[in-house]
Amino acid sequence: MGNFKEEIALVDTFVFDVDGVMTDGGIIPTVDGDFIRRYNAKDGYALAYALKMGYRVCIITGGRGRTLEHRLQMLGIRDYFTDCMDKITTMRDYFAREGVDPARTIYMGDDIPDLECMREVGIPVCPADAASEVLETARYVSEFRGGHGAVRDIVEQVLRARGDWARDSMGVTPSTLVASR
């Protein structure tokens, strides 16, 4: 392993879990079979901004529901796999289809189902409140908990290392994402 700051400057792809990473892991089931999750707006902004700057963002989650898919679509994320019980095969298929170099990829997970994917990429990372096995596997542990800025933390670090953070002062909003489609 080399220098972390130098290696993140080579990253061009992010892969994230949802529950426990983009959220605090809490879910509220609804009577229609969907789930209510709480997301951090700054995490969402960082993801939308990374996409605008040309980075790949992929979501692979065991979570499901129309509300989850709507959130990902609002952010402009087109590559997402929900209700996924075989994350490693899904990630490998995504890499092959998109020509992604695993060495230039960050995977952020928080629990046991994320371990295989974390071991497959160049830079495995996790939120501060991840499971102990995940903490041991991660090359970087965010100071932030899942759903409380961990996603923003790693995205911002990569984009800063590459000179892409805050390059476009106009930023992104859900309305600009919808208008650009």
C-alpha cells in the first residue's frame, strides 16, 4: 500500500452501500412495503457534484423500496442495484460492463455483506460506526457516522485531491439534475 492521499487522487469511481452508509441504518417500514430512511443533504450534494464532475457513482444495496430509488434518481445516480444479496457479483459485473479499474475505486460499506466488495477495490473505506470487521478491512475510517457526513467526507477528499472540488461555483441541485436529462 502506498500513500493514501496520492492514491485517492487516482480514484474515478465510487461504490456505496446505503443503509448504514448513506443513512444511519434506521428504517421505518410503511404499510405499503416501502421504507422511510433519513439521508444527509451534504452527502447527497457531494454525490451529485461528483457525478457532475464526471466521476462514476454506483450504489449496491440490500435495501429496497420506491422511496430509495426515487432518492437515488433525484441525485442523478443511474447505476444502482437495490435488493441485492450478491454484492460482489453485482460489483464485478458493473466493473466489467463499465470498464472500471478496481484499483481506482473506492467502496464504502459498513457491515458484513460489504466485506467482499471492500477487499476487491483499491481503497476500501467505511463510516466511523461500521462493524468491527469492516473497520479492520478499511484503509480509511471516516470520522463521521453513516448518514452523518461519511459519504461527503470521502467524496470531498477525492475531489479535492484531484482539484475538482468547488470548481464550479454554481453547484448542483435536484432541479438542475432533472432539467439536464
